[in-house]
Amino acid sequence: MTDDGFRSASATPPRGPGRAPGRRRRGAGAAAFLALALLLSVVPAGGSAGEPSCPTTDVFPSAARIETLPNGLKIVAVPLPSPNVIAYVTIVRAGSAREIEPASTGLAGLVARMMSSGTATTPRPAYHDALARIGAATRSRVDDDSAIFSVVFAGRENLEAVVRTEADRFINPAFAEGAFRTEAAVVEAEAAAADADPGQRLMLALRGAAFDRHGYKRLPLVSPREIAGLAGRYQEGLLFEKRAYAPDNAILLVAGDFDPAPLAGFVRRYYGAWQMSGYDLRTPAEPPQEQARRVHVEGPADAPARIAIGWHGPAFSDATPDKAALDLAAELLFAPGSPLFERLVVKERTCRALAALAPATRDPSLFVVSALTARAGDLPAVEAEILREIERAKADRPAAARLDEAKSRLRNGLARALESTDAAAALLAGYLSLTGDPGAPNKLVDLYDRITAKDVQDAVRKYLRASNSTTVTLGGGGTN
């Protein structure tokens, strides 16, 4: 325990599949199909012994200071060499996959929007005016596993005001039925706009076909058909907010130029009255898939065709090799610079885009390979090439030099994502939403370094099996 009341732990983010910051004050972010997502985590503090030790790396060499309030709220303080800039991030570990009530689809995004509707004592205009007076930028996003709210501002002298304002926002939200209906209409309009995007439709169809029970069946921004009547689910919204938006399901991250000692006092003062919920927002486990699945989504006959193949894969782990090995497999087999990418996209131009993504998620999710063909008629050949490349990876281990290059690209991509306080906080918030352990990034960097060519081959053989796959095509008439 330090003099300021925090426990110390190092926090060093790696590169893994990642999330970009959400749009300004937008409650539900559309799933970025071909994006890579970066994520982080937190050590229990304030009384528990035996916190995991954190190995040292040079990627993110800042010490994280941790405290846990009696009500369960975890505070992670990360001083950064960013003069006069502070990122204040609230992580609620309840995204779209935690909508566990029947017919509750769309509530995670809608409730996130409601958190910017003011409080019982501070109307929405007054809340935003208070932050605007100090030049603060606010944004929010909802993904599968969490809702993340950030306030980025300048000046240590403004820290207490932000702590007070944000504590009021989460402890005393104004959850009026009229505002709920208004925000529901906005969410429905966003869903309609997203439904016009072919990539969104492809991913929605893939998730829907691949999952039977788990909340990953839906996207954070779902289709208009799934959220019809959202405005009439006010009571469900109140229940979701009560269960999810509680200190025992939240983590507070403060990163940048501030003094941890007064921060600890401010948080205890303003968040101490926040009541625990004690509710377990656990989504139903997905049973093993035993047979290949296939779905075709109609699209314009003369438009380029799309394909996405998803295999059930592992959850995020900084300890076991499977998820990290699949990250490297995605880089080796399908990323720019890979033999298949160079042939299909650069030389032959059969594909306009080719990518693979092994998202970092709290529960087992999908390893996805996607392609956008140059012509609709190219779809069968592109699918065959993807599957042949996977079979080659099962038969032949990657060369040591290529594996080292892939690891280097992952690390360099991470370094580029840490060029500002805002970006660094977004990265850390993602990992915090996964495991709550600030040592996870350090461990993941070390894990990538230890992955062998055999680990990559074993992971491809274990997960990328035909019986474990779901294939979705869009446009081009489909394939047999």
C-alpha cells in the first residue's frame, strides 16, 4: 500500500485484437468487421492477498495503482507523461452479450445512451455544460462485453469536478420513461442505417448462425428486426440498469497527468454511496458445434460478393497459448504481407479485401476470416483458397523467421496505438473490461514471445475444423 492509499501494479499493454475509441457520446458502436481490437485488465486490491506479479516490458512502462472500495468499485490510477491531460474512464462490464432477459436485445446500447441523460439533480444540458466549461471531450461505446464511458480533459485542478460529476451520473441517473422512448428511437434509426451496410449484415448473419445460446449471437448494434418495439421495454431497461450499472460490476480508470493521492480521496468521497447489485450477469454457455453450418444472404446480383467463415475459438487468455497462437495465425495466413493476401489482393486482384480476426472476448468467441471479392463469380474460388491455406497451415509449421516477423508486427501495432493519453486509456479500458487485471498486458506480451511454430499449428488444427465452422456468403448467388 502506498501513501496515497493505492496498491501498486505495473500495467503494460500488448497488441492483440483491439477496439478503437467510440464515437462522441454514442451509446452503441457498430461492430467494425475488419478492425483489430486491443484490450486490458485489473488486480483486486484493498484487502486481498497474493495479487499476481506483473512481468516488466518496455511497451507501456507505467505503474498502475489500484484500490477497491468496500462497495466493490475498483479504481485503477495510471500516471502518464502527458502534461496537463487526463482521461477519466468508467468501465461497466455489461455489453450486448449480457442482455440475458428474453427479448431484451438492444437494451445495452439504449441504457448506455441514457447514462448521458442527466441525473436526478442535474438535467442533461447542465451535465454537458459542466464538462464543456472545462473543455472536456466525452464519448461512449458499447461492445460485446462492456460499456465504456470516457471524459478527456485538461488540468489537475479540474479533477475533483470530473469525479463529482461522473459519480453523480452513475449513482443518480435520470431514467425517465419519456427520455427512454426518445433514445430508443435514435437507437432504432442507427440500427436501420447499420443494416444497410453489407459488412454489418454479413457479421450479423454469421453470429446468428454460429451461436445458439450465448449473447455473442447478436452484435452490439443489432438489426431493426431484433429491436422492434424497443421503446416499450422501459421496465426491462430499468432492470438492466439496476443490475449492470453498479460498483461491483464497474472499474474506474484514470490515466494521465494527475496526483494519485487526492484522486483516492475524491473517489472515496463521491462514490462511497454507490450501492452494490450483487447480480451475476452471466450469459448462457454455448454448447460445442458438431456440424458445419452455412447461410446465404441475398444481395445485388451485380455487386461484389462477400464471405465470412467463423470457427468457435477460445476466450481471451494471458496464460494459455491458444488465443495468442490464433492471433499469430491470423497475421501469418491472412494479413497484408502473407502469401495468400499478396496473391489474391495484390497480384491477381481476385479480392478487394482479405482479413482474419480473433477478437479478444471474455467468453469463447469466433475466429473469423472474411473476404470481399472483386467480382461476384469469384466467390467459390476465394472460399476454396481460404480453406486450402488453412489446410496447409495444419500440415506445415510456419518458418521461425516469419513467426518472428508476425510477433514484431503485433508489437509495433500496439506501440502506434499508444501515441496519446486518450488512446492509451482506451487500450487499457479494453483489457480492464476483460479480466480486471492490470498485469494481463504484460503477461500477454510475454506469452506472444513464447508462442512457438508448433503452438500455432496446434491451435489451427484444434479450432479450424470443418465441423466447428459456420460460413456466410452475401451476394453473388452464394456457393454450394
